[in-house]
Amino acid sequence: MNELNQLHPSSLWSIFANICAIPHPSKHEQKISAWIQQWAADLGIECKEDEVGNLFLKKPATAGMENRKGVILQAHMDMVPQKNSGTDHDFLTDPIRPYIDGEWVTADGTTLGADNGIGLASAMAVLASDDVVHGPLEVLVTIDEEAGMSGAFGLKPGWLDGEILINTDSEQEGEVYMGCAGGVDATATYMLETEAVPQDWESFNISISGLKGGHSGVDIHLGRGNANKLLVRFLLQASKQFAIQLTELNGGSLRNAIPREANASFVVAKQHIEALTTAFNDYLAQIKQNLHAVEPDLSMMLIQPEEFDLMWSRACQSNILASLNGAPNGVLRMSDDIEGVVETSINMGVLRCKGPKFVALNLIRSLHDDGRIETEEMIESVYSLAGAKVEFSGAYPGWKPSTDSQIMNLVRETYQDNFDKTPEIMVIHAGLECGLFKTEYPHLDMVSIGPTIKFPHSPDEKVEVKTVGEYWQLLTAVLANIPEA
């Protein structure tokens, strides 16, 4: 981590190194929250915590800037905990191990947490600085953004005073975000029916790994393989040709990450083992050919594990596999209004056996409520036909673009002045918290900016060093140019 302190701006990178050293996966932000509060106390910065765990830090305007509009810098304190299968790491106790890889900073075998650790570090660096010019300044640090947005949902009126909110959670330098998708979790729960395994059947385990995964919003259009869908397709094909019956099926780890790995255990009649092995090799060759450009490291293994006593009934297995195979996944519609932006998508993020139940967790995203509702109805139809109970939860609104936004126009002009080029004004197909902030603070004028972060929500996550400096230059210049109240 010491090498990060040599990067520019040093204050931001030093704080980010400290953030990496403190475990802070979603739902487990107590350590990072306590550190931020102690850090603020040491610097004499006002800091308070609300009942859900969000932090509010406040700093007076620098001399001569007292009459400017109040600005809120916003970041979230949690990170997505993803690691490679061969990486020994406990996200509840172990620090992230960042290192410089050429022009990028990445982590050793895990997600880096630049999403949104760089944004959090930038807000804290502004608070700590005696050189950054700004008007009345607040920093809002929310909890649980990546796993439910409970911090943003729990935000109450009366805590924030500012008129302008700058969200630091976007991930492409040179792009200014003025809107985002809303979303909802869709959970399908099946009751498993089991029966005894015949004595002359053999046990097998099949796994798929080596996929890139990534963010289920910003990476969903890249055509990457979904481990859950790829494995289900093979299992469905095999179940139609051979006497095989499942005992377990699990895949993915988070509903907002494209699943990189999945595995299943099953039993098969001995007379079908040779043909099954041939079918397995043929399927692997086929999908590697289909996905070679986007998934060069795709791997599948077929091994014989311990023996099983119970297997899924044939009818139960048929219903589950057919519905999972038929359920939509990926991009459903591109926006008609904004070129190159996904309008509606769905990610089959997690498959889990939980005792007598089997659960499929999907995340639906859409720029429009009707697109989300249409996808909910589609998903419910597919899963319900197979006898699953379908529930929707955690719905959050999108952030509707405002073309007359004063802060958006200021950021665009400031970017042009600083870098002699015009930034792209974008809407992101991901769930920023801005839409929820509008619920209790409808007057807020909002924009989202950030450095270039590639492959968030996966162990390949990395942040481009030079764009962190450019992002800092833009952020500080915008703060200095905030108009009078």
C-alpha cells in the first residue's frame, strides 16, 4: 500500500490506501464507519451518524466563498466482495491488497473497492485540505449501496442543507452523468422434491469458472458469459438425453455481479457415463468457440465427488432447469432516446440450494418504470409456470435526467476549460443513489462524475491512475466555480 502514497494526488491516494486496509463489504461497514468518525474527530471536522448508519460530515466555506451555494459530496462506504476461486481472502477480516500495474491500480485476487472507495477518498481529501477552495460543504457517506441501498432508502429529511449534490460513483473519466436506471430484485423460490439415488448410479460434479463477470449494469451489454445460464443450458440438454438427476445447483454470489462461477452435483446411470462425458466435451468446445473473443479463460470441469443419497425428482428437475433456461438474461432493450445506452436488462445473478428450497435471484434494471414492470411480469410468468413463488423487493427509482441542470452545465463548462474538450453527457445503466435522494430532497440539483474504473464488481477491477488526477482536478475546479446562492 505504501506505493499508492507516491501517486498524485497524494492526499486522495493516501486516504484510499487506508480505506483498503479496513474491511468494508456491504452489510459490514462498522469498521470503516468507526474509522471515518475517528478521522473526522482528529481533524476537528463535524461528523454525525443517522439511525441507519449514514454519516454526515460538514465543513465551513473557505474565506470569501461563504455566499456560494452549498454543495454535498456523496459517496458510499461499502464495497462489493468478490474474489477468484483460488484466492485465500476473508472480506470480514483481511485488508484489500492493492498494487500498481502499469497505468492502473488493481488488487491481488479480489475486487479493489475503487467503486466507490476513490470517490469516498476524494470527498475526505477535500475535507482535509487547506488548499481546496469551496463554499459551504457537506459530505454524505451512505451504507449498503451495493447490496440494497438501505442507506439511501433510510435517508430522512432535515439532515442535508446543500442545494447541489455531486455523486462520486460514476466510472468513466470524460463522462458526466445526469441520470441512471432504477431497479428491483426478483427472487424465484422452488420447493425441492427428492428421492433415493439408485444403487447403480454414479455421482459427478460439474463446474464452470474463469469467466470475467463484472458489473451487472455497466457491463451487461458486453456479451460476457453468465456462468449460471451456461451451466443450466448444459444440464437441461443432458437431462433430455441421459438418465441424470441433480443433487445440488449453485452459482454466482451477488445479484448485481455477472456470475463468473457455477457448479452442480448430479448422479447418472452407469451406462450413460461415457456418452455424457462426450457430450460434456462437445458442449465445452462449442461454448469456448462461441465466447472465445469475450471469455478466453472459460473453463469447465467434470469430476467424481463423494456419493449422494438423495437426488431431485425428475419432474422437479425438469421444471427448474426449463424455467431457468427460458428466463431472460442480459440486455432486453436499448434506449431509443440515448444512443448506446441500455434501457432495460436483467441479470440472473445467484442460484442457491437452501435446504428444501432452491432460489434464483435476479436483478432487473430499467431507465423507465414501465420497462421494469414489463420485465417483472415476464419473469413472474416464466418462473410461476414452473411452480416457483416469485417475489419482488428493494425496488428503487431511476434518476430522471434534467437538461436544464445548472450543476451539469457547470461541470461541462469546467471540464471544457480544464481539458480543452467537451465531456460526454450520459445516463448510466446502473443504480446510483441519486434517484432516492430526490424522494426526500426534491430540490437537489445533481450530477455524477468519477475516474475510469474498469470491471467493477469483479476481481479484475482496476482504476486508471491518470484519470484519478483528472477527476480530482475537475472536482476541485467545480467546487471553486460554484455560483452564488
